[in-house]
Amino acid sequence: MAPPSISLFGITPVSSTCTADVPFINITFGTRTDLNGRTGSLAFFDLNNILIETRPLTYQAGTTVQILYPGATVDAQGNPTDWPGWMFTGGFWVPDPSDAAWRDGLRLVFTLNGETATANVTYPPETATCSANPPPGPVPSGVTTTTTTLPAGGTTTTLPGAVTTPPVPGAPTPAPGPSVLPTTGSDAGGVAAMAVLIAAAGSALLLITRRRRTA
């Protein structure tokens, strides 16, 4: 009699979730209590069937385990430090083509006791409270971004697609230069009136001088 198959994922399929900006994969085991405590091998493949990595995974019937999505890392406090499709270099987060395809989805293959179970999973989508992506910030010159300006009262969002050149980190902020106002019509009139008064004063002085000499 053939052994029963591994009901690895049970009724609940493999799913992904974003928690505190960290991408996770949730795996729910089935009801095979005879496999409890046994450690199998969990392999991750991209959608091109290229092996990404393998991890040990211990079976425990009826439980759900949460594991990091490949390409993601956290520090000792559980804070995210890296995401698939991105890398931190030169003080900036820039696209990383080496693992960008992992965000398109993965195929999981779990092997235990000579049996195999498979499932597909997608990258967790962004929500209003969680984003499994680097924090927003400036991008280095030459990185492709697209700037979308919303209607009045909205905000400006920069997404992958046009070239932006941010200020050099640490560079001093230039002091504002003196304000130069354009010459208005009233200013020009004032200057002209002043010229007329000066000319008239000069003419009067010349006339008085001549009269004194004549006298």
C-alpha cells in the first residue's frame, strides 16, 4: 500500500504578507501527524524555473510557519535591511537586476520522506500601512524614474521611469542671492521727474548768475 501523500499546504494555500515593511511567506502544513518533527528541504524557484536557494523546514501538522521572502533581510531587531530587486550603494537605494525577477512570484518545492509538495506564491503587494520596498528618498543621477504630479492639493510621486539628479549628499545649501525687482512704470516715471527737476534747477541757477554779471 502506497504511503499517503504529504498534505503540506492543507486547505490554506501558501500566501505572502507584508509586516513592518518586511516580506514574508506563510506556509500552512497539512494533517500528516506521522511526519511531525521531521525536517525536509524547501526549494525556491523563480518563474523561469531557476533555483534560488534551499532551506531546511520542519514539518508540524496543522501549524503555520512564516519565513522571509528570498532576497529580503532583517537586522537583529527585525527591521528590514534589504528587499529583492534593490541594493544599497553609494548612499542610495538603486534597482538590483540580479534578483528583481523574484518579485514576479516564486514556486516552492518541499521534499520530505521521499515525497514532494509544490505551491506558488506572489510578492506581497503594498498597502496603506506596509510596503515591502526601500524607504522613499533621493536617487543617484542617471537612475530612471518617473515623476507624476497630482492635481492641486495633491502630492508629487517619483516612481521608476525619468532621470532625476538630486543634490549631492552633504553639500552646503547655497545662500539665497539678493532679490532684484524689475523696474516698474511708476519707478521709471519717478526717475524722469527727478531729471526734469534737476535740469530746471540748473537753468534757474544759470539765469541768476547771468543777471548778477549784467548788474
